[in-house]
Amino acid sequence: MTGRRSLPVPEGLDGLRLDAAVSRMFGLSRTTAADLIGTGAALVDGRPAGKGDRVSGGAWLDVDLPGPAEPVVMRAETVEGLVVVYDDDHVVVVDKPVGVAAHPSPGWEGPTVIGGLAGLGYTVSTSGAAERQGVVHRLDVGTSGLMVVAKSELGYSNLKQAFRDRTVDKTYHALVHGHPDPSSGTVDAPIDRHPKHDWRFAVVADGKPSVTHYRTLEAFRAASLLEIDLETGRTHQIRVHMAAVRHPCVGDLTYGADPTFAKRLGLTRQWLHARRLGFAHPSTGEPLVFESDYPADLQAALDTVREESA
């Protein structure tokens, strides 16, 4: 269904944000709806509106719906640094290097975990969108560490449910600016796209519930090494939450880190690593736990911070 559509906002959607209303009315994802509104493709009572504007029941909505998206091509590739740490008939666990996306997406031409697995001869589950088959969770391109991919349909459905039920242990280590007070605690703040910059996320009042638990492992002169456990898995969650409490991840220039400090440590990305991943095997129920060492760039930066604090 493409082209111009004009219809009134149902009374049941009264008071919703425009992006949520467009998503509900036309069966689009919230992100697609927000992107569409950002291009000026939606009018409310004949006037341009922002994605966060509230709509009224009965208001007249005009939307130019996009045509079908160009298919994302899945290709087998050699991904330097991608390490398989566990493999059976149902799951494959990898240690993802920095600079690698979880799966192909429009506009991304770099390496992917899914492409790397295909290049190594692995076959993954066919569940999920074509470009995300087998993917049950993701890591940012700039975040390294452990990620599990489903190989069987049973593996996919049970792992997806485990992530929804929040029974998966996702533990990260992050080097952040300053010293969080208290040294251990919880950040419980909703996250959604930044109201002014769609390429960033932020804590916003009507965002999705997001909960991050942290504890300080080591405190240095200008930074702290934290262990972080996630209850939820929002995009950029750790980066957004730590920036919101004024302790951004070192090297994370997108979310307010000091560029001079990052340059001195030789960092070109955020100091954030998916350190531990634990889950019940989707077929046997056996508990599986994996750990990943810090990659060379993060270890070198941490060593420098330790030396300067000695």
C-alpha cells in the first residue's frame, strides 16, 4: 500500500504521538513512521507536524506512504576478527569485533556477523526478516563482545522468548568518565529517539521502559570501570543512560565524552564491551555462560588509565 492516503485519526488514538498514530494506522514500524514524518510526508489538518506532536481524534491525516524498500542483499564474507566461541545444532555464539554490524541494513556497506557466519559456512535460522534471519539480539557497530545467533527454528523462537522474558544474562564492562555516585545503582529511565536528532537516542518522558544496573569495579583518577547488567535491551541503552547521569562512556563522542581524553588514550570508539553472555540452551535448558576478554584497543586504554592513577 503506497501513495497518498487521507483519513481521519480514529477516536481511539486520541492523544497519541503522531509517529505512534501513523505506525498504528498504517502498519509501519515506529522507526519507519518517525522517519517518514521527518521528511515532511505527513500533514495533520493540512499542516506539517512533528513526530512528537499529539494527535486528536477526528483530525485529518494526509500521509505519503513509501514504496517497497530496496531489498537488502545478504552476502557471505570474510570478517576479520570474528571468532566463533560455541556452536551446536541450535545456536552459535560469536565474539564480535568492533566495526562489524549484527546484520545487513540499508546504508551499511561494512562487514556483518551474519555475513561472516555465512562466509564460514554456517547456516542460521530462517526466522525473522530476510536480512536479520537468526538474529535474536544485536550489538552496536562500535561495541565489541559476545552475541548469540540462532541456527534452528526452535533456537530462534526460544531465544527470542528468553530475551522478552529478560532471563538472558547480558553483562557489559564500560569505562566511564568520573565516578558514579552511588558507586552501584540502577538507572531506570525511558529511552526513545532524540527529539531533535534522529541518529541519536535519549531519555524522554514517553520513551520505552529501560533499566540498567551498574556497579563500580575500579575507580581511577578520572574514570571508573563499571560492570553493567541490562534488564532491557534498547538501542544505545548503556550509552544513553550513562550519559544521562553525566558519566558517558569514555570515547563515546556521540553522547558527550571528552574528545581530548579519548585521543590521549588512543580510542576511536566508546569503551564498551559485551563481557559475559548467559542463557538457558533453547533445546536442553542447560545453562550456558560465555566470557570475552577485552580487545586490544580497550585493554590498552584501560592500562593507560590505571598507570596514570597509580
